[in-house]
Amino acid sequence: MEYIKRIIDKDLDLRIKAFNAIQIVGPKGCGKTRTAKERCKTIIEFEDEERRNSYLLLADTNPSTFFSNTKPILFDEWQDAPKIWGAIRKNCDDNPEDFGSYYLTGSTSKKVDTPHTGTLRISTVEMLPMSLYESGDSNGLVSLTDLFNNKEIEGTPQSQLSIEQLIYVSCRGGWPKTLYSNDDKAKLLVAKDAYNQIVKFDISTIDKSKRKSSWASAILKSYARNIGTLCKKNVLYNDVKESLNISEDTFDSYVEILKELYVIKDYNAWIPQIRSKYSLRNVKKHMFIDPSIAIASLGLDPEYFLSDFDLFGYIFESLVYRDLNVYSMALNGTISHYHDKFDLEVDAVLHLRNGKYALIEIKLGSKGIEKGIKNLLKVKELIIEHNKKEGSLKYREPDLLMVITGNGIAYKSKEGIYVVPISCLKD
């Protein structure tokens, strides 16, 4: 199958001009190896059964022999041959001018402690499942980069996904494997299988510590039931403890492993001092790296959400977070959220390294757009009023205000706020 371009491509193409080696990390099945192969002339796959024994022997006794192959060289599943890391590091020191010579990819379920870091030699970049733009489910007629650069939306871009289709792509997920099948029902099996692999195998193989799949399953179900919420850890823990005899320390260890496996992700709160520090809720927002794993953990199919739009609203927010996460990497940005005790909230805050930032509300249906606009304007007014106070720390006013919706058309409201369907958005 022809290589499908990924948003991370631009980042990789820049990094090979600064670093000798690149390690691509991320969840299983997100396309790390395929993306690296696109750039390499020699492929060393340590899980190739026909060559595995000879590869592993060479890697253990004289790993530098691999470097005589035509570069760039990909070492896939390099954790099976951990001495490769140190050999590459030394080769980078000996040949500092050989940029982009090596790529390393491997499974997140295999954690290896290396004796040396790859600082300034081996650059690590995170890769995520496909955004809707990468999978072809967004027409990409509205660019976040353009909006940050004050370029207006051209025409009236329209969502290419109905709510039913939006539900389906959320259940299917952003897994490249799904693009190889022409059967829509078969595509749904990919996320379900990924979930089963996580709770039955990956939860233990990552550090070879035996863990219970039933406990991992229960924790993921609790996270899924609380997806997109700001509940505290004790709520999640007590939810799991109702059916399992699990200690808090054990619960914490499972959560950390699930984060290391790139399954769940907690997003920090944005804490500007525009309110009293006692008014702000410094709690994390709970999300999945891909919403399809949350849905699989609940044992649900697309048909279920046709009668439970409330739950799908939270799933939709997780889908938007996934895409914003992908797009923010291309923009050198980070994602957070805002919420205070007066229930004034902003679903997502996208900060760029150049100081610009966007306040973003996420509303599945058109009925929520007006509320989203009011929230954004209130937070902007708080910042303006705060900056008027003498002697106070001044905050930059938001560079972009946006409501991301489930469907409809993209436009700029009379208040100057962009309303954009998720299936019209790209980086």
C-alpha cells in the first residue's frame, strides 16, 4: 500500500538536519515502523524470524558491524538488542556530521534501561494515531496554522461527516491498519484487538512484572466512564475498588504503566492568575490517546451511541483532543484546559512556543455553540480586566478563539470567534 503522509513527517525531516539518530515512540499500531521505513535504505528487523538469531548474535557481540550498511538504517524492535543503543550513541560521537543516519522503532510494551542517554545524539519524537485529516476523514479546508496567522477562512467549508459517520470513525480509531480493509465492520476489530492486547499482554510485558488483566480492564473502564472529566484520582480509585480488592499504590502503578503504554493521558490545567488561586481547579482532564480504546474498554459499538448522545459527547471531546494533540505537535504546541469554581471553563487551551495561544471550546451539536462562544468571551474579558489592574502580572490576550463542532459549516461569528467542524480541520 502506498505510504500515507503523516503530520509527523515535517518534524522528522527537520530533525534529521540536526541529529544523527531518531527514536520514534508512541502507541502500538500507530505507524511508527512504516513511517521510519519510508526514510531508510537499510531495514534491520530484529523480529524477522529468518534472521533474528544472527541479528541478535551480531548485536550482542559486534553491533557496529551493522553500520557498514547503506544509510539511513532502521533498527526495528531495537529493544530486543539493547546494545544497539550504546553503539549508535558512540557512532554519533565519532561521526557528528552524519545527520539522519539511524532510526530506532520498537514496541511500547518493551521497556529497556540503557546505560547512557541519547542526549544530543538520539532525538526522541512521539507519534500518535492518525488524526481525521491523516486518515482522509477531514477535508482539511481550515488550517490551525492559518488561523493563528490571522488568515481568514475561505468560502464556507462544510463537514464531510454526518454524526453517524463521526461516531463510526471514533469507534474505528486512528489506526493505520484500518486503511487496509474495505469492510467497515472488520475495521472496528482493530481497536478491540488492541484493547485485548493491552490488558492481557502489554500490561505485563512492558517490564516483565506479572499484572492482572482484570485489574487493567477495570481501570480502563473507569477511565472510559470518566473520559473528558476533571474527577480526582480518588474517584477513579474508589470506582475500581468497588469491585476489586486493589490497593491505592497498586492502582497508581497500573495507571502509570497504562500511560507509558500510550493508552491513557491526563492533561494539566492552565492556571493563569486571572482569578483568585482558590477559585481555580488545578485538576487533570482524563483522556485516552485514541477514543476507540475507551469505546472498546466499555464493550460498545457504533449503534449504541445513536441512543446515548450524552456519552458520545465525551467521546467526541476525546477525539478532538487526539487530533489537537497531533496538530499541536506540528505547531510546537501543548494542550491544557481551564476550569474554575464558578464553572467557567474552556475545554482546551493550545499554547505555542512562540507565545501565541488559542482558547477552544468543544461542542458536539449546534446547540452548544452559543454557550461555547459565551465561555470564550468571558475568559477573554477576565484577561483584559486583569491586565487593567495596576501592578498585576500581564497576560497575553488569546490569539485565537474557536469552537470545534461535530458537523455543519466553518465560519467566523459576529463576535470574531471561529466555528469549525472537526472534519474540516488540519494542522
